[in-house]
Amino acid sequence: MELVAPLSEKETAQKSYQLFNVVMQAQASLAYSQEKKWDASRLTMYGAYKWDRFLSWVEEPRDILGFLNHHFYLATRGGQNQDEPIQNALRALAYASSSTTIEALKLFDPTEPSFARGICYVFQDDKPFQLRKAALFFLPLIADRWFNTPHPIMEPDQMRSLCVDWASAVDGMSTPTMSRRPLSQFSSV
Amino acid sequence: MINSSHWRAHIVVEKWKLLEYFTSVPDDSQPLKRCIDNLELMEAIKKVANPAAMVFGLAILWLKYKELIPEVREQLETVTKEVAQDRRTDLDMYLSVMDSELRKAEDALTQFFFLLQHLYPTTAR
């Protein structure tokens, strides 16, 4: 306790973020299995992005995207509840992305089917509020490559479901997220 | 999403009202720029079952009028006239209904006074 108690949320978050990067870069071995690696990554991701008052800036999103992809796979294919790690990863990307992160995100393909399936999955009606909120704020970062494409990236049924879930997530936000006044307040429109 | 012909059809009808928050979009937003330059968007918005879509769509374009390409300006002016014409028809119909209802009410009142005068010839005026 003497070692842990003096740590502030900021320090915990920063150290956890650094540890997350170390864990993700580490090679799995006999002594350090892939499973243990994912356990450690979940723990450090939790420490880094669970706090509301402090979020470490994401410098290089590749590891977080790898983490997110893996947990999307476990949730959508393995039927496991991975809401917490997915939520933390989405919070990192949605709320703590710098211009460097956004540039780096351009190298990532968000239209890859398993990733797209994961995003649709977290928008579902029964998902926790914070998870849907993080997904809602993450979507603009990939919107260009989802919506501005010559060909649709998913089947019409999937698009319809996502639009319904997205609309319900917007309705679920208890307070307006927009900082400026809506257009209707400027005139009688 | 509204700029994409693939996605537009799937937008939940009530959510077109979110266009009212367009002022929250940064002025240099590329998706916004693509939307206001999109010649097919106006025709698509006309078909949306939510009338708010057209009202907000037109309002956004008029607020961005100086930035519009000539083709969109021309389209905007034409569509605005069409909408105004439709509204004129709605207003005429509304006034005509009001007029006829007013006439019915006046007739009913006249009949009421007539009946009252017949029943109470000394008090009713």
C-alpha cells in the first residue's frame, strides 16, 4: 500500500499506459503465454483509461487498435463479454487522440469486416452507456472511410441496423453533446 | 452519412432533425464541404419523410450561400421557390378552411340569437 497509495490517478494512468505499450510489444513465450499477455494488457488498459479525470494521450494507436481488434473478435466470434476492455480502448481513441494519433489512424483500415462488425456490435441497444458513448465519439475518426466510399462497406441490413442503433445511442445521451446552439434556436425554422 | 447514397436511405427518419446541430460542425469540415457541394443531396432530401430535413437542409445551404458552387446555388434558389410555392398553397388552403369555419360559426350564432329571441322576446337582444 505504501507504494500504491501515494500514486495519483494521473500517475496511475500514465504508468499504466506506458506498461500497456510494453506489454503489447512483448513477445509471447513459454513462460509468458499469449493469454497472460492479453490479461496484462487488459489490466494496464483499464488503469490507463478508466479514470474520467485523466486520460493519457495516445501517441501511437497501433497497439490499441490491435487490442481493440482482438477483443472485438472475442466478443463477436467467441461470444464473450468484453465490454470493459473494448470500452477502455474506445475511450482512449475517442477522447485522448492527438493530431498525431489521427494521422496514424489514417494508416489503419476500419472497413475490415471484423472491425466493422465490432463497431456495429458495440452500438447495440443492450450495451452499457459509456461503451456506446465512446463508440459514438470514435465514429467520426473513421467516418470518412466508412461513409465516403464509392461502394458500400457492409450489407444493407447491417447498415440499417447500425443506423437504428446509432440513433438510439444518440437518444441515450442524457445531455446534449453539442456545444453550440442548435440551428432551430437562431430563427423560427 | 447523408452525403453517401448508400447510407442515406438507412438514416432513421426522425434523426434528420439532428441537422439542426449543423452549427456545431467546424467551418472547415470536409464532410460538410462535400455535403454542400453534392448536387444530388437536395433531390434526396426532398424525398425524406421528415419535413425537418428540407427545412434544415435549405437553412444550412442559405447560411453557406457564399461558399456554394454555382450549380448548387441555382438548385437552392429553384427548390426554395418550389417550397415557398407549396407553403403558399398550404396557407391558402388553411385560410379558406378558417374562412368557411368562421362563416359556419357566424351562421350558428345568428340561428342561436334567432331562437333566443323567439323564446324570450323581451330579454334577448
